[in-house]
Amino acid sequence: MAAKERKSVLLRLDPDVHEALSRWAADELRSANAQIEFLLRRALGQAGRLPRGVRADVTSLPRRGRPPKGADGADEPDAAEEPDTERGEPEAGDPRPDPHEENP
């Protein structure tokens, strides 16, 4: 099933309302557009006016952007960041001198 085409709408807002909305959106790591859609879905759901099959919660919105940590192993440390204990590299905070350092 193909995704529905998103509807574009021109919206005129009072500049102070837009500024407040933009700050709120930024606090919740959303764009102003996503914040407006979030608030409209919530208001429609509370009023019992959502069309059948449309959910008021954010989970029904398509996920955009970077996947969350852990979804694809992204939270695993890189091998380059880990000390090579087999080669004798000291771990961070190790009081032993580095054997590869010229003047300890």
C-alpha cells in the first residue's frame, strides 16, 4: 500500500503565537509543522472528531530522521574507541605508564 500524499496548507499565525509554537516545538525536538500536527491530532482526539482509522497519538505518525540509539547497534562503542588491551594499551585512567610513550 502506497503512503498517502501529505496535504500542504498555508497557515497564517500571529507572530507571537508562531514564536511560542516554535519554542515549544524545539523543546520537544519537533519542527513547528510537526508540533502543529501533533496538537491538532490531540485536540481532534479529545473532541472525538478524528476520522475512523486515524490515531491521535504520535506513534501513528511516520518516523523521520535518525533512528533511535540501539535500533541498529548504533549505541555499541566503536572498536577504535576501545583500548587495545591485547597490545598493552592502558585503559583511560590507568596509572601505569604507556610503554609506547617516548618520555613518560
